[in-house]
Amino acid sequence: MAKAKDFKANGRIWIDGKEGAFLGYGRVELLEKIHELGSIRQAAQAMKMSYRQAWEFVKQMNEQTENPLVLMNVGGKGGGQTQLTEAGLRAIETFKSFNTAFQKFLDSYSKQLSF
């Protein structure tokens, strides 16, 4: 029979808005890649995601907030550029902070598990 120390509570978080999915692990990673690479297309490629899906995620996130998380400057000489706004950077940090607290809760609760 397994002892309590053999069990660990596990879970993942995501944040939903009124229109559905807003922020989760994948979307935070996408925001980080956009910040690093300056391009939705390059971020999508780095994540092995279609450009269309990455663009849809950005659009969904931007539409659910008062201030956009990502600014897109399309086309022009040398191509467009994409960058995270201050709101986008705060969203990443807020999610990571929330996730850290959630993981600590799971670790603490795991100590109470017994079956």
C-alpha cells in the first residue's frame, strides 16, 4: 500500500476571461518568444505552432484586455515588427507569480494526502 509521501498533487493553471481562454502556459511561452524574437511568425516556428494559431492566440488575448499585450506593426520596408507592451510583460510576470503560489499550494497539500 502506498504511503502519503508517495502521492503528489499535480495541476496546471490557466486564466479565463469572459470570452474564454486568456492565459496559460502555452500563451505565456508564446508571449516570451515574441518578446525574445520580435515576431509572431518566428515565435510560432520556435514553438512548432502554426502562424495562424499564434496570431489567433495573440488576437484573443489582446481583445480581452483594456490595453493590448502585443503590438503588431505590419509590413513596410524590411518587414513588420511585433513587440510586447508593458501590459504584456506584466501578464507574464503575474501568471508566473500566480503559478508559483499554486505550485506551493499543491506541494503543501500533497503532504496531507493519505489513502
